[in-house]
Amino acid sequence: MKKLLAMALIGCMALSMMACGSDNGGAQAGTQDSAAADSAADTTADGDKVWVVATDTVFRPFEFTNENGEFVGIDVDILAAIAEDQGFQYELKSLGWDAAVAAVQSGQADAIIAGATIKQERIDSGWMFSDGYYNATQTFVLAEGSDIKGFEDLAGKNVAVKNGTAGMDFANSLKDEYGFTTSVFEDSPTMYQDVILGNSAACVEDTPIMADSIKIGNLALTIPEGMESEGAPYGFAIMNESNQKLLDMFNAGLANIKENGKYDEILAKYLGE
């Protein structure tokens, strides 16, 4: 009888150990499955993410509306080519310069591409730039028939500038030396008209934008020789470190489209370069 009881106890203990082993194994497998599911969910969520990119509205040839009502330009095409190369989705919001900057600063947009010059003042205030994607100079622009030949001739006169731009910075760096004042505008077309109407003796604009605007709009303006800046690159920018992945993808994609020739095709399309 004792032998039978001992054997029964041994059998119960074996069953108990098997049950415990089964429970532990089940719990471990469940944890792994959960982690895998979480990982898959994260991948899916990231793959479905639509990045919001803010831009200007009237900044030919970098962003503008064509005769078919389509939003096009160098910036627009470069972003599209990079997104295709890197496989990310985005929504481009045409807001105007000031509103585009404010949207990124407030977190309503993830990034900005709007002919934004890479400069230390912006970096110091929290802008995080990509590699430069176009090197542009800024130039003073005169009305047709103007007798102004150089900066010295601007003494006592007014120069129109666009708010928050490298052109405004360029004008401000010279106004004390050459004795002119500045008036600030929110968009380029209004600034151009101020010069055409004779309210300002000159305005300051990025050279490629000005050359295109004069050509397309048949504007009564002219670009003088010797009144341009040394030049600086445009950059794609974020203002929140959580969007670093987007900045990294932009840089990687930019390098790729430069290597495969797509970048040169885009410039040739709009600038004939």
C-alpha cells in the first residue's frame, strides 16, 4: 500500500511539473508574440505616416501655380523626387512664407521647403537644416530706366525688402553704410510693385527668383551688375528633433537624385541649367 501511495505521489509531482512547464512556455511565447505584434504595428504606423511640409505660395521658380492651376516649381519637384526615392508620404501645404514658418514652429507642420537660406541666425533660433540643395545669391533690383549704378546712389532713398528673408538681411547689412532706408513687405509681388510704382528705389530678391519673375511677368524691372551678395545655399528644414528621420531621408534622397541625374533634370526644367 505504501508503495502504491509513493508511486501515486511521484505521478502527481510529475504532472504538476509538466503543467508548470506548460504555463511558463505559454507565457514566454505570448510575450514574444506581443512584442512582434507591437514591432509590426510600429512599422506599419511609420510606413503610413504622412509628413506635413509647409511652403511658400508665390516664389517662382521654386514654388508657384502654373497655367493649369497645378502647384509646381524646383522645390516642389525636388521634394517629390526625394520622397519617391526614399519611399515616404507627405502633404505639401502652400501657406505663404510667414505662415509656413509659423506652422513648423507651432508643430502644425513637420518641415518647410520654401527657398529658405541656410544661415546662422536661423540655426541659432532652432532651425535644423538639411544639406544645401541650391546655392543662390541675393540682388538689388531697379525699375527700368533707373539712374542708380551702385549702392552709393541709394543714399537718402528707400529699398523694399521681404520679411524674414536673406534679401532683407543683405539690405540691412548695407543700409547704414550707404544711407538708405527699408520698407518691409510680406510677399514678393507686392514688393516688386512698390519699385515699379516708384515708391521704393529698389528691392532685394533672390537672383534666380527675380530673373524668372521679370521674364515670366514681363516686369518693368532690371537686375544691375555688381549689386548682388556672395550667395548662400537653400535648405529643407525642421524645427523639432522628433522629425530628424525626415531630415535624414531628405539628405539621403538628395544625394541619390544628384547622382542619378534627376536633380539636374529638375533645374534644367525651370532654369535651363
